[in-house]
Amino acid sequence: MDILNTISETFAESFPGMPAYVVGGTVRDMLTGRTVGDIDLVVGGDVRPVVEELAEVLGGTAFLMDPERDVWRVTVKDGRLAQVDISPLKGGIEADLAGRDFTVNAMAIELKEQRPSLTPGPSPGRRGENDGAIIDPYGGRGDIQAGVIRALGSTVFEADPLRAMRAFRFAGQLGFSIDRETLSCIREHAPSITKVSAERVRDELYAVIEGGRAVAAFRAMFGAGVLCEVMPEAGGMEGVPQGEPHAYGLLEHSLKAMEYAEEVSSDPGRWFGGRAAEVSGYLDARLDGGLSARGLVKLCAFLHDVGKPSCLRREEGRLRYTGHEEAGALMCEAIASRLKMSERASRALAAVTRGHMRPLHLTHGAPSRRAVYRYVRDMGEELPASLIVALADAMATRERAEETATDVEGLVPVIAEYYYGEYARARVEPLVTGRDLIDVFGLEPGPVFRELLEGVDEMRAEGVISDRADALRFVREKLSG
């Protein structure tokens, strides 16, 4: 179904004469030749009948997003989940566009009887110029051609400080640069981001992470003072040195780790061998609304050493960061709590940060089966994220990634195979269960259950016990000892 064409036909048949426009990001995407995703409409009339008609015609579901501004959304399943946002036109289309954020989003096309269409690729547009097909009072087409994100004025950030983050998201998604004057305004208004609700900041942060060129966006946000307002804990990374074997200071190392995490996540087949499909499934899963596990991995990679500044010590002429894993995990929990991240995302962020050194430690000599089992057990379902971050950490240590990543790179497919193979089978087919502890040994449920069951699992992983009889014998000996 061509949603835009259906919308145009619906207005022609059911709302003839009603002013209606496609606006904002929809027009921007049409001009840049990008796939048009969600559709933004403004209508010069009663919004609710339009919403109800579109929901019926499109086979979608309508709900009120913003009661104060009378903004509605219709969600439509059209090969993917698409959405059409409808809001009332107030004061005419040019007045509506004047209230938007950036020139590339301040354009409109009037809905006529035919589907709005533009030839992909921008044509020059001078400020204030309309050509009949597109209404472009602020020169958005020209800025698209120049590859520039430009605010309509400094007041856009006063009206909504979150637009400072949106500028970097759009720059990343489109591969554009931010206009110098706009960047100056962003620096000036960055502290105001703290006045925005945590939920909105979180959702925008997720959009940056999930969008294109996330690492470049993080680097630019840090430079403009925006990222440190969102995550003050990250501000401590700047200027922190790292000794051997590190070739970079802490901030650059963290950004490079994020970049390598994105690279590894984009090609699991190269790193995870026969378990690439399972890892891809993990990475595609949604952990918190707009955040996928793939996005979480990038955030984990950026924050994996966030605890180092507070743990920095110089001992015998060398820099030490003893305990930075635990310190960093606590800081990640604080970030997640402040941004109201989901329990799953918070737990994963802290767990991966807490365990990011363990794969490297496993490469120091031949790892015991017990050590591998304990690492996999402790990481649980976030094991793929932990392996990716550990590999990215190693790759970001020296200028030539292959100089330090070799040992961890060799470990990654081995651990993944164990996790998805032997370890997973043991979880499905335990040798002893809690019911056995009650029926066979007459125990009451309590802390001893976990101790005994984990002991059986550990001995099984080591190869000390292999069947139910061995397991029951082990429990009997533990209870009698």
C-alpha cells in the first residue's frame, strides 16, 4: 500500500477543500531520496474526523499523543510498523513552519488530489523561496544541498532544549555538518537540557545511538558540552591518561571502543563463527523501547571504562585503575536510573561494564572450564554483549587494532559456542532440580538450594560429574560434609 497516495485520495474524497500539508521530516526524506518512514501531516480543520477516517482507510489504530496540542497518531502495518502523525494547522502553513527546529525540517508540500512527489535529490532553494510544489520559507533545500543542519534561530533551543541533541541526531543520520552559528547556540543552551524530562532525553539518546554515525554524533556532542549534561559521569573521561599498552587517552579510547563495537556488531559472522545467527538474534532484540541490544552494545562500549577516573592511582611509576570495573558498573546504574531506563537495560549496562575485563583475563594462559563456566553464568543472556565489548576494548587499545585483539578474538567464538551449545543444553536438562532437593533429601527451599544447584552445575561444567547419579552423590556428600 502506498500510504501517501492513500492519504491524498482520502482528503480528495472525504475532506475536499480542507487545507492539508505533508511537513517536516517527511519532506526532508523525499528531497534527500531516503525511504520515507513516518508521515507528518498538518490540517486546517477539525483533526479528529480526519484521524478516524485515516485509521479506517489505512487499517490502522489511532490514539491521542498530545492532548494539549491535539496531536494524534495513526499506526499502520504496511510491511513494517509505520505511523502517521496529524496535528492542527494554526495560523497558516508558514506560521506553522516558523515554529519548527531546523531549516531542513521547515518545509511543506500541500496535499492535492494526487500523491505528493518530488524527484529524489535536492534542488537549490533560496531563503524564502517557494516553487509551487514545495513551501520552503527558510531555505531548507539549499541547506540539504550544502549538507548543513541550521537552526531557524536561537529561540528554537529556548523553546525546547532537547533540540540540541536532535541536531546531532539529524547530522548523523544525514551525514551533514552543523552550522557554526547553530553549534554556538547549542553550546550556550546545553545546560538547559537538564530541565527536559528524563524520558524525553533517554528517548533522544536512544535515537542518536540507533541512528547512523552514532560515534561521530557522540564525539560532536561531547565537544559541544551536550553529552556531559546528559551523562555527567562521562565528563570525567576527558584528559585522563592511560599507560601501557594504551595508545590513547581515556576519552579517545572509549570513542574508538564504541566504533569497534559497532563494527563487530554489524558482522557477527566474522567474529562468532557458527553462532553468528544466534548473536544476530540477540543484537536485534529490543531491550527498552527505542533501544536494541545492538544499540546497548555501543553504549556499553563507550561507558566500559567510565569508572577509571575515580580509581586512578600512580603506583611504582605506573598508572593503576584498581576496582574501576565495579566503580563503572555503579556509575552505569546511576545513569540508567536517572534516565529511567528499563530494568533489563540497566542490568545489562551494569553487568557488561562490571565484567568487561573477564574475557581478557581468560586469555592469560589456558582458561579452566570452571572459569569459563563462571564467566558465562555471571553474564547470562548478556554474554554476546560482553564478548563484543571486550573485543572492542582490546581493538581500541592500540593504533593497529590487530596488535592487541588477537587473543580475545580467538576466545570469542569458543565462548559463544560453549554458551549456545553445552551451557544451553545443561540449562534445559539439569541433572538435579529443586524438586529433587525436596523429594530426595527432604530439604526446605532456602539459600542452600542455590548453593547446591550451582555446585552441581559447576562440577558438571568441569567434567567432574556427568549424570544424575553423580549429581545426587555430590549433593549427598555436600550435605553430609
